[in-house]
Amino acid sequence: MLLSYRGTLCDAATLLSDRMRFRWIAAAGILVSAAQIICAADPGLVSLAMPDARIMAGIDVEQTRRSPFGQYVMSEIAEREPGLQLLIDATGFDPLHDLREILLASPGQAGSRSGVILARGTFDVARITGAVLSQGQTAGTYKGVEILSSKTGKDSLAFLDGTLAIAGDDADVRAAIDRRSASSGIGADLAAQVNQLSTTEDAWFVTLVPPAQLQNFGATLSKVQQANGGVKFGTSVVLTAQTVSQTDKDATALAETLKMLANVAQISSPKGWVASTAGLLQNLSVAAAGQTTTVSLSVPEQQVEQIIKASQSNGHHRLAAAPAQPANPPLLP
């Protein structure tokens, strides 16, 4: 399938295989870095989120390019993903250099696929549109904005201008277009957390929906009512997360469970790069105060790179006997 608007966080028209899109999602989560200029989430993107949003996440991709770790990850992607050049040649869009910020928003309703991906960057709209249409996708106009739709008509992509893209369920994309002239915004409780996290973290998330309503995490997170977290890159990679449980007792129980799991991971005698990863847990800090459980982990940036390289090497050994993949995967399956 040429376009899977939900399957990628970063580009207008992926033109990549399902395997490639999965890697882009993982890479987008890593491609963040320490900011030299601290700023909150792009208000133009936030204003397009649905008023009933209860889950939001964001990545300031532009700051990535200022980080040695970000440069490392981007060079890895450029070297290991032949489909990247295919995307650039077809659309003129290079996600490693043309993206500035990504924001995801969803009402967080169980069983619903509602949500939008909002991206700020530089987009050659005419060229992207031509590439999409040449692959059999369809286009229409809504309130003066051209909307590109998948063959099923369920997913859509729209460009409000050459710097702002909206992707997601067709109804959600159209609703976001409606909000260009609307005065409504996200709820005050969510807005406060978004402003704080996007100012202090390089990549972040917040959910005001109990995680157990979205995914079965077992008993460990069953009492959690909301959560947030972020990552900041510098000389060390610092991961932080906070959860709010139903009661003080639940928060304390969660903290104790996490400590126990960390201890088990460290003494289970893992091998190879898994052992290096488990060893990092000795830097894990877990504490409970009232209904809040706070988790933090600080890892030297160079050590993170070493673990990534080791895991890639391990993966190459496992795939050595697998059939070779074509150097240039077809645009359509």
C-alpha cells in the first residue's frame, strides 16, 4: 500500500513497505535531542487537536539535528534504509531534514481509531500530491483544502499549507481543518501538562485516560488513572515517567513492583547486549509520594549508542540465513 497515514509519524506520503514504516515509528521515538533553546509545543499544531483530546504526544524533530546522538541515529537511518531515497526521489520530502515537529492527539476512547498526526515542516505539496495520485490514491477538496485519501477512503492526508500537514482518519482530518477558524482548544488540565512537558522534555507523552482502558497491561498498571513522561538527550539520556493511581497504597504498590522487576532483570543472568541493557537498571530510580509514582533513568549517551550497535549486530546474525530483500522495494505490495 502506497500510503498508510497512521503507520508513520513523520512523512506526508511514506511510499515505503510495512517493515520500513515500523522502523520509522521506532526511529521517530529515538530522534530527539537536547534543546539549546527551550520552547513549548507549536501552538499552531496544538490548536488543531480535538477539544476532547485525552492523549497527546510530541517530538521536536528540529532539535534532534543539534544533538550528536540525533546525528548518529539519522546517519544510521540513511545508511540502513534504502527506501528513504525512494521516498525523497518520488516526493521531494526528506523526513530527516524537512520535519520540525510532530504532535499526536486522540480522545483515547477504547476500541476507537480516532486520532490525528500533526506535522510542522517543509512540504512540496504539488510534488507529494503528484506522487500520491500516480499510485492510484484519490484526492478531493474540503473547505478549500485538498485532501489525499487512501484507496479504502478511511485514512486521509491534508496540507493546510507548505508547512503544516494533518494525517489520520478521514473524519478527524476534516474536523481538524474545521478547527482552523474555531476558538475551542484542548482542556485546561491537558493543556497544562502539554505545556510543561513540551518545555522541559525533547519527546513526551501524556494520557489522562487510564492505560488499562487502552491496553491490557495486567495487574501492574490496572490502578493507574493517568500518566505522563518524557525523554531528554544530552551527555546522558534521561527518561522520566509519572503515574497517578487510585490511592496512595496503589502508588506504593506500583513502585515496589517496578523495583522488584528491575532487580529480577539484573540477576537473571542475561547475555550479550541484553545484559548491557539490564545493567542500566542499576541507575533506575523509583519513588512514591501520595498517589504519584515517579520513575527516572539516566544513561550515558555513548552507552546508548553502544547498546544500539550491539543489538543491530545481534539482529544481523539472526537474519543471516533469511532470503535477501530487494535493494529497492516495490512501491506497491
